[in-house]
Amino acid sequence: MTAISFGQVIPVTGPNLGFPGTISRQGERVAPSRQFVPFLSTNNLNFGDPAVLLENASGGYWTSVADAVAHATSNITLVAANFAGIALREVQTQLAYPYGAGVTPGQLQVGYYAAGQMADVLERGSATIAVSVSNSPVAGGPVYTRLVANAGVSAGTVGDWELGPPAATDLFTEPVGTGGAAEGQAVIPIASTTNIQVGQLVSGLPGIPAGAYVTSLVANTSITLSANLTAALVAGNLITLSNLLLVPFAAQRTGYVDVNSVAEITLRIRNQA
């Protein structure tokens, strides 16, 4: 049995906003319970994680953004359409006391739901989240979750929370190339594909279906979308490409991120039924 060393100092890491996944404001809130059923059974739904609704005839399941995207790039459309909310913390966690190998005194510990467990997800209301990337946060500012990794933003991980504005290589525009693109086709000519990656969401012009993403590209020539265009694109008009999903109806509550990289956000309207 490992002996416990007493008399160690537990560092104070405040002031802080609390633990990820904690309800942070009084008032109306909607937080239904559903079973957590990940695509990969060893994946967990961490408290405070962005969650996705997997629909079925019996009420649906939850999974995480990270689990859905890791399973298949085609799930990016699912995430964009079925983003649900924030996984809520349902058991008490604490700063780790100095015991056991590999546990740092004062390190923030985050619990999770394991595969098959019932999980509560906040669909409307305010809660705390763990933030990976924070660029000049501001009250009322946008909230994102990452769908595609970016070597230029090393702190960002797929399925995390990020507070904008995004880096220039995470959200940018490119002009439609020579000849444009016809209605009914999925290929768009692009003269420069320097920052373009498979999985990036594509938007910005009528004719690009909601949730469309890049499935393949030919360097400095063209990109192929996951869905056919519903209207023609004119050469020179700008399309928008993004490694991030702008979380619908979400806003930074105060613009403050504490020393544990925890922030408070508000989901103003339910995105799922």
C-alpha cells in the first residue's frame, strides 16, 4: 500500500467559474436525459463536452462531437444538423488532493458518462465548459466546436470548445475559379487550396447545401463537396471554408475565461426537439 504524504500544499487556482458541465445560472433550462451510445464504445462523454443527438424511433441517443467525427468524416453533416448542447455534470468532482502516482495536486479533474449510461445534456440555459482555444473572448461573442484539426492551432482538438474569433486558417474565403460551377455538380474550381482540408464545412453562397463539407480536393485546381450544388456558382464569388462549427444559438456569457480555462456560455434556443 502506498503511503500518503501529509502536509503538502494544495495550490489555489482561483478565482474560477467551477467545474465543466455545471449549470451556472438560475432561470429556464431544458436538459433531457438520453442514453449515451458512442460509435466507439471506449469513448466517453466528458462533463461539459459538446453533444450530438443521434435520432431513432425510440427517442434517440447522445454522443459527443469528437466521437462522431472520429468515426467517419461523413458525420460532419450529422454534427452540423444535430448539435444538441452541453453534457451536464451529475456527480461531484473536486480538485485532486495530493495522493497516488501521476496525480498533480490542484489539477482540475473532470468526470464523464461511459458508454450505455444515461446522460443529461443541456439544450437551453447556461453552463460552464472547458475551453481549448480562446481568442479575445467577449460577452455575447460566438462559440465554436472544432471539426477539423489545424496544425497552425495546436491547442485545438476535434470536438472541443473554442471562443472566437477563429484563426485566419480556421475560417477563410476563397473565390470560385474560372468557369464557375454548374447546378447539380459537386466539384467547385478553386485556384488556391493552400489552407483547404477534407472535412471543412463549406458555405457562403446560395446553392451550397447546408452542412456540405469538402470530401476531396485536387491541389490548386478544385474541391469536391459532400452534396451537389442546388444552384450554379459564378466565378469570382467567394465561398467560406471552416474547420469549426459555429454552435447555433450559443453565446459567451461574460467573456471571462478563468485560470483553469473554464468559461460560461448560454444556449439561448433549443437546436433539437
